[in-house]
Amino acid sequence: MEFLELKNLTKIYQKDILAIDKIDLKIKDGEFLVLLGPSGCGKTTTMRMIAGLEDVTEGEIFIEGKLVNNLQPRERGVSMIFQSYAIWPHMTVFNNIAYALKIKKMSKEKINETVKKVAKMSNIEEYLNRYPSQLSGGQQQRVAVARAMAVDPKLFLMDEPLSNLDAKLRVSMRTDLKEMHKRSGATTIFVTHDQSEAMSLADRIVIMNTGTIEQIGTPNEIYHDSKTMFVADFIGSPSTNFVDVKIISKDNKLFAKNDAFELPIDDKFNDKLHGYIDKDVVFGFRPENLVLSSDEEKLFDIDVVLVEPQGSHSVIVGRLLSKQIKIVSDEVRDMKNIKTLPIKSNGIYFIFDKETEKRIC
Ligand SMILES: Nc1ncnc2c1ncn2[C@@H]1O[C@H](COP(=O)(O)OP(=O)(O)O)[C@@H](O)[C@H]1O
Ligand SMILES: [Mg+2]
């Protein structure tokens, strides 16, 4: 059985604002699922409907097979952590975590035991007697996670919980959260607009775009098998380079042609491209799939705009047919005085329908 299921879920706010448009989603027990998408795509609305903080306009939410649409938030067994993690400043870490347990009338010994257990999982055992103001941002966030874990929720909802932390701390908290999830095994839905955070945390990623789901898959599936231009663009940094080409056929062989190059297309794509001959399509090259070449083997030259050294590799920013192209290269030598570079494809690319922006092959 699925742990959580959303069926045809729809949210229309007042004044006819369609925030969520008939989404279907199934989440397995113990899964770490990440909702990823740009600001305003409906991530928070989805979480709030699951938590019971927002009415559902249409559709159903099932937790462990049970329809919960009409259940109060506290009857759903869900714990939610928000962007502003709001732990209580006037209470020690211990009391912050113990608060909800006291309300539940748990025995003193059981409270002690539970607080110790979740504090250990969250690596804050040493700070139980401190007040929040005596903790760093990352430690405070761990307290918020511990507090949410203490009530032993069936489902954890985290809405951009790391976005108040500085860049370095975000990355280390990511690792901590993943470790905590491994230890607790709690089914988790995590919201972010940061693709790199999503990639590193998720068992599966749900990519959302204006109230709908674009694609669901493991981080690798989403990256290597992007189904739409939106996904290819949103996932990966630098993002996918899109190049307009026309599909042409010469002696039964297909080519992608524009003013800069003519690239022979692998015959295995012939069937899928059958209806596209003499039509415009969009090629998507991930930045690591365009590589520096010799002059003899090159597909095209780019005008080099600048080179961003990253230590282990460089990002070369160039121009092709007056559009920006970004290439990731192992080349780390000084390229300050280089004006143009010969480039070839390593044979890996996406081809998109220009109208629907869906992937053809
Ligand atoms: N309380 C509200 N009333 C009206 N519109 C809202 C309300 N909350 C969110 N929206 C709108 O719903 C859409 C989705 O918002 P939200 O779920 O907050 O997106 P995200 O969390 O992905 O940034 C946006 O267009 C937003 O302006
Ligand atoms: Mg939001």
C-alpha cells in the first residue's frame, strides 16, 4: 500500500487563483520525496493541504489508505517544519522538544527517554540545557527537527527548512538531514526551489511547474532522462544549453542543421524523428556533453566570453549564433587570452519538440 496518495488534488484560492491543478502522486512508506520547483509553483499549498492547514478544493488525500480530507491537522499524524523554524526562545532545548510530549501527558521517564533519543539522532545531545539564543542557526534547525521527530509523526513535512541558513551550513545540514532520515526512516516530503539540494536529498524528485507535475523520478532519471525542456533547464548547474536546429534528411541519413553546424544524428532516433524532417526542433546539450575538440574534429567554434575557474574544473561561457553556451571542462589552464574554442558533442543530447517543449528522443 502507498503511504500517502494524492488523487486529482486541486486548490483554487479566492479570486479564482488556480494554485494546484489536478495532481496525482503516490509516496511509499519511508520514502524521502522532494517537491522541487520555482517560487509560486504550488509547493507550499500542496504541503499545507496534506497537513490539513488548507482546505482542498477538489480531489482526495489518503494517508495509509484512509481518506483524511476532513480530518483536523492533529488527527493526521503529520509533523511540519517551516522555513522559519520558530523554536521557542524562552525554553531550553530540552523543553522545546518535550513540550508536545507534556501536552500528550506522557510520563516523565518516557519524556526523558524520547528527548534523549531524538536529540541523539539530531546531534544536539550536548545542548539540551541551552537556550536557542546560545545556538548557531544550524543547531537551532536541528532542534526544530528533533522537536518534530519527538511526536513520532507518521509523516514529516519540511517546507524549505534550510533556506534561512548560510550557503555552507545549508550543505552540511543537508547531509545531516539525510543521515537523520536514514536513522528514523520517517516518510518525508521536503520542499525546495534549489535543484542541487533536491538532487542530494531525494529518493525521488517531483518537479512542479505552475500547479502541475512536470516529471517524477529519481535524481538520476530526472537528470539523464529529462522529459521536458522545463526539467532539462531546471535540473543541473549550469543548466542545459538549448540550440535551435532543423532536422534534414540526406541519403536516408538524418542531420541536425543550423547556421553553425551540421550534426549527423544517430540512426536509432530515425523512427522517432520521422515526422520532424524539414522541421525546426530544439537540441539540448548538458554542459558536460559539449567538449573541447581539435580543429579537425570540431562541430563548431564558440566565441569565448569568459571562463569561471572552479578549481577541479572550469565553466566556459561562450556564444554560439548569438546565444549563450556553457561548457563544463576538466581543462583548468589559464584561458584568459583565448578568443574562440573548437567544440564537439560527445554524442549525448536531448531533442525537443519546439511547440510542446516535450522531449522527442
Ligand atoms: N492564501 C493565498 N491566497 C491566494 N493565493 C495564494 C495564497 N497562497 C498562495 N497563493 C498563490 O498560489 C500559488 C502557489 O503558491 P505557493 O503554494 O505558495 O507556491 P510555492 O510554495 O511553490 O512558492 C501562487 O500563485 C500564490 O500566489
Ligand atoms: Mg513556498
